Amino acid sequence: VRELVLAGIALRRVRTRPARAALARGRSVIGNYPVNIQAEFNLAAAQAMVELNDFGMANAILAEIEPALITPQQATQVIAAVQLICRQLAGAAA
């Protein structure tokens, strides 16, 4: 479990192909872990996709997080991620 969380955190620090490869590997097994770990992984993955300007994938990943099953801190992180996506999209449209 610890390795999966660390892999999710590492997603925030890597770029392009390594990030997408780590995401694919993590997503293939994340469903077997507790919801709180799934949420942490998905938050890290969404943030990595925002950094890669892949807002559609970031949004899809955030949509996989069940709001009723996460902590208040995780909910705050989800809101911050959505706001960041909105700011990035607004900046791209300007």
C-alpha cells in the first residue's frame, strides 16, 4: 500500500511519458485498495495531468473520486484541483 501511495505522489513530480506510464500502471490496480488510498492516488494523478495540460484526463480522474467516501481534507484538495483546471482552461481560452 505504501508503495502505491508513493507512486501516486511521484506522479506529481514526473512529466509526460513517465507520468502516463505510472498512471496506467497505478490505475490498473488501484481499485483493489481502500477508498482513502484510491482518493490520494487519484488526486496525485489528476494533479499530474493538469501539469501536463491534459485537463480532460484530469477531470475524468477527479470524477472517479466518490465525494461521500473521502475525508474533508481530500474534499478540499478535489475542489482545489477543479479550480486549478478551471483557471488553466480560462487562461488557455484568453
